[in-house]
Amino acid sequence: MKLEKILQGLTDLKLRGDLNTEISGIEKNSKNVKPGFLFVAIKGFTVDGHKYIESAIENGATAVMVQEGCDLKSLKIPDDVTIIMAKDTRYALAIASGNFFGNPSKKFKLIGVTGTKGKTTTTFMIKEILEKAGKNVGLVGTIATYINGKMIKESDRTTPESLELQEIFSQMVEEKVEYVVMEVSSQSLKLHRVAGCDFDMVLFTNFSEDHISEKEHPDMEDYFNSKMMLFKMCKTGFINADDLYGAKIPKLFPESDITTYGIDNSAKIMARDITITNSFVDFKTKLGERNDRVKVGIPGRFSVYNSLAAICVAKKLGIDAETIKEALLEVRVPGRSELVKNKLELPIMIDYAHSPESLENILQAVKGYTRGNVISVFGCGGDRDSGKRPIMGEISGRIADFTIITSDNPRTENPEEIVKQIEAGIKKTNGKYKVIVDRTEAIKEAIKMAHKNDLIVLAGKGHEPYQEINGVKYPFDERIIVNEIIEGLDKGKKK
């Protein structure tokens, strides 16, 4: 493709060289550059791509894109290499990538889901409904990328970088995907990963404190404003009317077609007569001309909100009530309030809760419907916000009937030190607890003490099939671990 065509839609560029240059690929990692490539230099939080321009040219780059303000003289770019200077190379990479892959998001219906919590479950619900309606569906999110029911690859972030995203979209077009449901993180919006994407519908689940750090958002205002960029990209939206921030959105975007959903506040789509058990929720809502009873195999009040969000999208797309009901009854989300089948028939739930808010939400949710004791098993990841560790200890001590503090993904930190920081918080409560650093042993202890009316919450790892220790990801799938432990305990009894 000609360089000129790749740069369509980008303004205020400064150029040196030939725009008729034929470009065979785009890359932001100099190691992956091949002859005929356009190399885009991005100044990241820890790495400055401009330092690798020489390496990219050695590997065959015939054009390079640099950030306005860089010192061109010091870069010593040969005369036969075309230079493009952009105000923001992250944004330019997104637009150029879309052009290079033929702007694939214009060739299917793209549904974007943002919010602090509920993105993953809501996208899976929408995917299930669309597939039940016989549609070809793609999904991009925190857990993995799916195309027409097949998992293509596991994810290392909620929303991929723009270049990877456009390549995924291109593959989806080739596979004749009709609808794509995508989790859209605040970071992806702030860093222009989804710039140039053609959204048909956008959805806002809720908003609460999270991702406030030097490398993410400096404050809540920046976090919220980043999410609102999605509503600037699409005029058809759905919002949670019970969320304080969500309720502001219709006034912020008066020209948009926004549908509300909720439980407590007046909304277009509402849930009534809600029943919550430790294995499902059901409620009444208007799917067609009349109220229908909807049952969802994911317990918790938040599951009602996520279902309502998915119902809004389905109704807008004209999907019938029976299809919606069947899909919501069958949907399961890896690592999100996921009940693990086991021969002891113990209620054991795996959940990705890894922040104070998410841990509090899941523990309060299960506490509301569990007849016996709630046993909380959790740790905190290493090389991440250490300030949340005592807070999470205090939350578990206050809500759970018993807590087992253990390891999560210690990464490069000492797991014993992480556990001590969590323990400092739980000591502020009257909560009963044990410290068992080995996560497998911690899970075993929880299973040994549990009765059938109790509920074990294994929090923090969710869908992750590994435990990361000192840069190595060791196999650790809690579904497998649970059943291996129960099998071992059963054999021990038979002896």
C-alpha cells in the first residue's frame, strides 16, 4: 500500500521524502520491522521508540514516523528514508493501522463496552445472545479474543494496542464476522488505541475508583473523562441509571440516542421482583410487549445490571425475547462469579476480584444469599499498588466469616511481605483468619473446613491459568486445582 494512502485522515503532518513509497507493513517494535515497513516511534512510559529508529532502519524500514518535538538531527535518518512527523504518534499509529488494514470496523457492527466493573461479563452476555440468534460474533476483551465461537488468543490487556486491534478486526472480516463486542478500557481511550474505530453502539456499566496511578490516571476526573471519549465516538449508547456518574451522561451528550437501564432509579429497561440465590438470579423485565421472567446462571445483584445492559443491546438489534432468555440462562464467564463443579458439590466460586472495590462487591454479594459461612481466600499481586493490600485485608475481615490470606501473583516481590501487608489490615477487624502463603494449601484448607451451606470465594486470579513468580508463569488453573485437591482428599479418606 502507498504511504500516502496509509496517512489518509491525518492532519498537520510534516514530511520529508516520497509519499509514493510502497509500504509492506507497519510496526512500533523495531525488532519486528521487515524490509519495506513503516516504523512508528512511540515515546512510552518506560521506553522511547525514537531510540530504536536506527535499529528499525537496519531491519529494512523505508519510512519512519516520529513525534513532533523530537531532535531530528540527533536521529541521523538517511536521506532515502521517508520521515513523517506527527503531533501524536500513538494517535497516528491508530489511524494509519486502520487504513493499512482497510478500516475493517466499518465492515461489521462494533459494540463497545466501558465502565469500571462488569465489562467482561456484559460482553460475554451480548456475545451469547448474538450467537444464540445465529450471528457470527467476535469478542475482544480482558480474557481472550474469540472469533465465531473459537478462542483465538488469550489477552494480556483489556484492549489491544491499535496496530494489533486493527489486525484482529481484519481477521474477523475475513472470517465473515457480523458483530464485534469489545471491552474498551479507559487507558485504551486515553492512549488512542481505539482511535479510528467505527462504533455502532457504546455501553457504560458503572464507575468507581480504580486505575489511579502515575502510569494510568492522575485522578477520578481524568479517569471519567477518558471513558467519556467513547461516547464522543458514537451517538447510540446505553447507560446504568443507578450509577451516579452514569446518570450524568445523557446531559453531557444531549444529541445522542441514549437508553437507560436500572433497578432503583427510573429507567427505560428495569428489573423487578429480583430473586438471588447462590447459583442464579432471576427477575422480571420487559423484553417485548410484556414482562418476562429472566433467569441467569451467574449469582449476584451485579449480574442483574450486566443482564439488563446486554438486554438493551439485544432489544436495539431486534432480537426476540426467547432467544435473549435462553442465552442469559446458559451464559458462563471464565473467572467471573464462576462456580466450580466438584464431586463434593461444595459452592466454590472463582472471581477475578483484585481491587478493594471488587473484593468488597463480591463478598457483600455472596454474603447476602449464603446460608452458611463465607470463606474468603485471596492475596494481592506483586509489583502493583501496595496501598490496597491492608485495605483488602480489612474488607475481607469485616465481611467474610473466615479469611485465608495467601499468595496471588507475587511477580518479583516476596510473597511473605505482601501477606504481612494484607494481615495488617485484617488485624483492624474482629475477623477470623489464617495465613497460608502457598495458594494450593490455602485452597485445600478452605475446602476442608467448608460445609455445603457455606461458600468459598477464591478471589483475585479469575480466568488466569497461571501464577507469576519472578518473571515465570507457572500453570495454576484454580478449576483444576480445586478438583485435584478434592480428588486427593477423597483418596485419603478411602485409605
